[in-house]
Amino acid sequence: MRAALAPGIRLLRAVPRDSRYRGLTLVLTFLSYTSYHLSRKPISIVKSQLHLNCSALGPNPRNDSNSTTWCNWAPFDGDNYNELFGALDNAFLVAYAIGMFISGIFGERLPLRYYLSGGMVMSGLFTALFGLGYFWDIHVLWYFIIVQVCNGLVQTTGWPAVVACVGNWFGKGKRGLIMGIWNSHTSVGNILGSLIAGAWVSSAWGLSFIVPGIIIAVMGVICFFFLVEYPEDVDCNPPQHHTAADEDPGGVTTSEKDPEAVISNEGPLSLSGQSSVDHSKAPKEPAEEPEAISFLGALRIPGVVEFSLCLLFAKLVSYTFLYWLPLYIVNVAHFGAKEAGDLSTLFDVGGILGGIFAGLISDYTGGRATTCCVMLVVAAPMLFLYNHVGQNGIGVSVAMLIICGALVNGPYALITTAVSADLGTHESLKGNAKALSTVTAIIDGTGSVGAALGPLLAGLISPTGWNNVFYMLIAADVLACLLLARVVVKEARGWCGPMARQRGFKEF
């Protein structure tokens, strides 16, 4: 007697073919970028181990004459260790910022699967090389700087590639919510990176880099074997980025009526993948591939400049927390390196919630810029409060870290995902999806300039007191908000004008 079909197989058969491949794309790109951030996090955890308070550890077991720095790792054993840590951060972040502007151009012209998987394997190599400095007993600064520069360059392959892949598979619908949930890979990677690095930070900190390096390299091999770049490659229906609903009753599109419109009335990406034409009945003939957009052409898309500059300051705040929060907790709250790393993950837990919340609200209101601006305005006083009362007990610290993480990373997540996808498939492009990777790279590349500046400024300012570091972060939040003022005004006029923007959730 033959058994009934397994329940799991029956469930798979019930899921439409297109949805299965879309789900596979989401999962693979999510895990890919999780591994990217997982491999970036160890440096912030290991910093406090490279320069310790040796006098608190007891007598020097080696009986060296220098009893105040015997437990530190040269060259980070001097009084200028904060400046050297800042140099390490900036070696990576400046290379990342410069490489990002070039990466999007390559991403439009090379197979995304090769580009992404190759970049992940190389990222794993350079991450592991940093950790091997521990086992090879390397104490020269230039080695760590060169590894960081190379790692920063190859890590630029990640973001334009994964956003382009997701954009190739998904059209209009609940883009903010979907990509807000999907963008939690950033915080999930930071959390996993903190926990993995923390497991070896006190015993053999080299493994804090080598293990994440192996993980991202293995994930790159998996992407090489399973990632599908375009729906047409597996005979699935391509997504619909713009519909007749984007037109007014007179048949004029949003972009024709208002060439500076940044946000479509219909909100975000569709999961249905159905276009106005029934592709399942039409023969799938290879269409002529559109030309990739130029760098200047991408800059002319309405909204790209404003959101790019806003992201510069938003990412400055986020990456300062990413690289310096564990050390701040060690210095101010006097926790150990592992405990500080574990506690810093709460900031990323807040980032997950903030990204989802920002996407949900922006979908409902149709106001991407307004959502970002409101969260940035609230974030400024919350950063002030965290610095002054955040260490008054573990309960207060936990709550403040989650709230600050949500308010700081919410706008950052929204701009790098839903906004980038909105602008990369803007009506003015007339259906040319080849702009998506370039637009994403411009926005994230500009943001990466802020990501490089934040840790650098923190390293220079922290010797004068942590209060001054937080004043710098608050000022950056205010500037990020002001840069979106013009777009916020346009969104407000859209809500109050005679052609009021429709609110509420749209269909998938």
C-alpha cells in the first residue's frame, strides 16, 4: 500500500511556482547580507580586548618592566589606542565608501550571481586574515590597515547586488513593510557577529574573525549554486513596477504631473508579481536588454540627492554605535568585553523593530521622507537621555538601547531598502530596471561616507569625553532631518492638496 504524499511536499505543491522562487530569493539575499554584517562586527567587540586595563588583572606573569601594558596587543598598547582604532575603522569604511560608487556600476554590467558570490568569498578571506594576525603574532599596524582596506573594497559587492536581485523579483505592493522585515538582516548579522566574536574574544580573539570569515565564504558558495537573478531565467513572470493606478484620471503619470515626485501613490512592492498582461499565456521571448544608466543619469532621478545626503548623517550615527558602543559600555558602565558585546546587541534588536515599524508606517501614509524625519527628530533627545541616564541600572540601559536602536536604524533601514528600490524603479526611468543597482550604490555609497566619518570623529572626540561624542551624534541626526525638509513639504502638500494622496495598505 502506497503512503499518502508527505505533508511538506503537499504544502510545497500548493505554493505557486513564482512564489517559491521569490521566497528562495528573499531567503538567500537575507542570509547573504546577514553574513556580510556578521563579518563586520568582530572589530568592535575585539577593540576592548586589544587594549585592557592591565593593572586590574594583577601582576605581570612575564615579569616585564612595563607592567601597565603587558596584557595589551601591540601596536594598540599606547595612549593613542583610540586614534589607532579609529584608523582601523576608517581604513575599512573609507575604502567601502569609495568602492561603493564603483560597485553599483559593475553590478549593472556583470552577472549578479558571480559578482555577489565572488565578493563573499573574498570578504571571508580578508576577514580571516585579520584574525590570523593573532596566531601569526603580527604587531605592525600596516598589516591590519591593508587587510581592512581590502575587506572594505570587496564588501561593496554585497548591497547593490542583493537589492538588485530583490528588485528584479518584486514589483509594487507593500514594499516598505516587506523590505523593512527583509532589512533586519543588518541587525541579525550584527547580533550574530557580536555573539560569535564574544565567544572567543577573551581566549583567542583571532577566532572572532576567522569563524565569521568562514561563514560568509560558505554562504557565498551557496549563493553561487542557488541564486536566480531574474524571473525570466526560470520561466517565471517578471514583476510590475508601475501600474495604471499610478496615473491620474487624465492618463498622466505621477512623474509627468510632478517630475520631482519621490514616492509613488501606490506605495511599495507587489508580491503577486502579476502585470497587466497575462505573462503565463504570452510566449516568453527574450526582450532587448536596456542599457545601464550612467552615474550622472542616476543622480538626476528626483529624490536621489536628498535621500543620499540624509543617509550620510543617519549612517554616521548608526555606524558610530556599531563600532564604538561596546567600548563605550566598557568605559562607562564598567562591564567586561563579552558582557558589553552581548549588551550592545540590544541596539540591533531595536534596529529590527525600527526598520519594520518605519516600513509599516511609510506604507500606510505613503510618506517615506516624513516617516524618516519624525523618527530622526525623536532620536535626538533619546540619544541625550541615553548618555545621561542610560547607565542607571540594567533595566534602564536595556530599554534605552532598544529605543535608540529603533529610532536610529529605522530611517537608515527605510532609505537603504524601500526608498532605494522606489527611486531605482522610478517612473522617469520608463521601465529601465538596470538603474536599480547604480541608484542603490549611490545612496549607500554616500551614506558610507558618513559611516567612515562617524567612527573617525568618535575616535578623535572620545578622549575629550563621551558627552562630546553624543553631542556630535545629536547634531548629525538634526542635519539628516533638515536635508529631507523639501521632500517632507512635498509629501505634506500631496496629502493636503486637491489630489490628496491615498492612505492605507495596498494589496500585495
